Amino acid sequence: MVIISLKIQADRNALICVSFFLLNLFDRHAEHGHE
């Protein structure tokens, strides 16, 4: 059970990292579009 919860936590962390990366990419792209 502990291993499963650890895996879920790792998946959640990975999703958060990917979301932040995509948001950063989108923000940068938007800034370039405004220039």
C-alpha cells in the first residue's frame, strides 16, 4: 500500500512539473507575440 501511495505522489509531482513547464512556455510565447 505504501508503495502505491508513493507512486501516486510521484505521478502527481510529475504532473505539476509538466504543468509549470507548459505554463512557462506559454507565457514566454505570449510575451514574444506581444512584442
